[in-house]
Amino acid sequence: MAFEGLTERLQNAFNGLRKKGKVTESDVRDAMREIRLALLEADVNFDVVKDFVKTVREKAVGSAVLDSLTPAQQIVKIVHDELVNVMGDAAVPLNKSEHIPTIIMMVGLQGAGKTTTAGKLAKRLIQSEKARPMMIAADVYRPAAVDQLVTVGQQVGVPVFEMGTDHDPVDIVRQGLAEAAAKKNDYVIIDTAGRLEIDEQLMQELTNIKELAHPDEILLVVDAMTGQVATQVAQGFNDRLDVTGVVLTKLDGDTRGGAALSIRAVTGKPIKFVGQGEKLDALDVFYPDRMADRILGMGDMMTLIEKAQQDYDEKQAQDMARKIQENSFDFNDFVDQMDQIQGMGPIEDIMKMIPGMANNPALKNVKMDPKDIDHIKAIVYSMTPKERQDPDLLNPSRRRRIAAGSGRSVQEVNRMIKQFKQSRDMMNKMSKGNFNGMENMFGSGIQGRMGKMAMNSMVRKQKKNKKKRLKNAKRFKS
């Protein structure tokens, strides 16, 4: 996952400050040196790093910080706020035309993921706005580019205007726009050609398409894994086309995150979306404050909630809540929940969105192989319908039969059943406001304290509501 190395280095710098208690200017200087090295190793642009460290140091050495009771925490806040400032303060929505169609032009180097991102964006517009987008296949150079866009269009249910590879891209766009106007599509997404590097022929063709289409958005698609090269590419495209926004792709890969921290500062253009994963719904709005939280290991609960709500079924959620409270949650429900969680992305990434869990040592090397979930499902599907509904039926002989049927060992079957029962009991307790024995989930440090504070607040609220109910009951009886 992106930023892991940067997060760890920054946490080490902050932990050094926390151990001091009272912080001096010399301590701040040492911490700033660590932060500067961490950012440079993450492939953040040198000038961006220099300005960032200078700003943070100036704010951190003020008397209001050094003389406070919690200087280390205040310095963390200063770093957080400056990260947000560098990445753009707030999310920036798509530009939208007053009259349909809104025209979006996708540009970028070959291999950055323009075609897939065009499909992801089209699907997002359908889901969020009930839009009727059309895509135009204007990349006539890359082998199978047109076929790829047509396939993506079929997968997301979006029509693709194409004329093959024997026509001029500008003419293809002209006729595509005419068809979109006739069919009253409210969005048109133009998939343009890329190159392995910026060249004059590419830029002239893109300029010609821009002059014809007058796009409301020119979205530059950049591969986050290319680090500072991504920033240079962004600068080159922006100088010629005056792009309106950036989409960072492959942010879930083995990337150091430098592009996310550099592009806005270097080009002045906002990152509007980030692509994390190959699925066609894996395109998220870029929120600078949430990204800063993740970089500092503070989790990202808002994104986690939104991911969960994408497939949110209110009746199903109410049924599940009732089962958890009644402790009737069974293996059928267990499999349903696994399917929902799998749809949200890798389990290790989901866990790291929970405050206090991002830097939990127990999660440091967590890797949930999709095969592990398949093994669990195989065990469940080897049970009889009655056994799935009533886990208490699973005596040793039944477990041996299930192990044989699923191709797993008896020890693995026993471990899975034990974990299921523990999870069921924990959810049942939580649903009734009992959080005893869960305080070790959150680890140590500021994130741990935040997690525990949130839990304690929930407990206090539960107790307060219980007292209120008892008081009202007594009043009613009297």
C-alpha cells in the first residue's frame, strides 16, 4: 500500500519527540531532519520538501508550541495541516457544463491507465449522478486501444463511439460529439492517444482535439508509481494543454507517494481522483485531509464508511444488526459479510483505515491472500444447511467430515470455527455497549489514545442512555 515507508519514518520522528516530554528547538531541528529525509525517500519533489520543512519548522518553534503541555502532538498537527495545504486543502469536484454534454478529455502517457480510468469515471458518473455518458475512442495508435475501450464500455454499460484506427483522431472526436448531441448524452469522455514520452506530434494532436471539443475538463492521468517523473510529466502536459485536474493511478501499488505530495505544489492543478485497484469501481475522490490522515497513520474512517455504503442495503443491515444482538449470526451470514468486505478491497488496506490500527504492530505484516477466504468458504460450503445455521452442532466427527469435504486439515477447521465464535461473541457484546477486553485493539501513541477515547465516549454514551431509560421507566411507574 502507498505511503507505508513514509508513514513509518514520520512516526519514528514523532515518537522521538514524544519521548522527550519537553521539546527544545534542537529537538525540533532533529525531527525536521528526519521528516526531510522521509519525504525525499518517498520521492517528493526537492523544492516541495524544502518549502514544507521550512514552513513546519517556523510554526513548530513558536513559544505557543514549545511551551505547551503537549508539544509533540501540536507538531504532529502542524505537519498534518501542512500536508493538507500542500495537497490542496479540499476536494475539487469535476467541472460541469451549463448545457449537456459536459466534455471530459483524458490525456497522459502510454501505460498510465487512461482507458481504464475513462471506464471507471463513466461508471462513477452513472452511480453518483445517474448520468448517461458516452466514450469516444480517439487513440488510433496503440494496438488494441479501441477494442480495450469497447470492452470497458460493455463492462460498465456505456456506449463507445469508434471508427476504427484508419481515421484522423480529430475527425473521430468531431463525429463522436455530433452523435452524443443527437443522443443527448450528458457526459462525453474522450480517450486520447498517449506516448512513451512527451513529443511534439502527441501534443499537437491533443491541442487540435482541445480546440475542436472545447472540453470542460482536461484530466491528466498519471501513474503514481513513477514518483518524481509523474511530476515532470504533469508539468509538461500542463504547460501545453493547461490541464484542469489530475487523476493519480496505481496508488495502491508499491509506490512511495511522492507524486501525491508534489503535483499540486508544482503545477497548481488539483488531484481530483485517485485509482486504487483494477476493478472498475476503484476510483475515489481525492480528499487532501483524508490522505494526510493516512500518511500520518491516523486511518481514514470516512472513506471506509463510503466504501461500505456503496453496496449498502438498509433492510439487510437491519437484519444483520438484529442477528448480532440476538447472537443468532450464523455461517451463512459470515460468508455474506466476507463477500461484502472482499468487494471493498484488500483486507489489510481496510484495516489501516481504522484509527489506531494503521500502525498496530499486529497488522504490520498482515496479508490476506484471496485464497485464504476461498479456503474458509470451502469449509463453510462443506457443512450441511443445519450446521451452517447452528455452529453448536459441530462436534469432532462432523468437523472431520467437513475437513475431508473441503480439502483442509482438521486443525484449520477447528481454528476457523473458534475464530467465528469469538467474532460472533465480540459483535454481540459491542451491540449491547460492552467493550470490555477490547482496549488492546488500538495500540499505543496518539492514534491509540484517539481510538480509546472514541471507545470510551461510546461507552459513556451507552451508560448515559441506559440511565435515562431507567429514569424514564421509574417516572412512568410512579
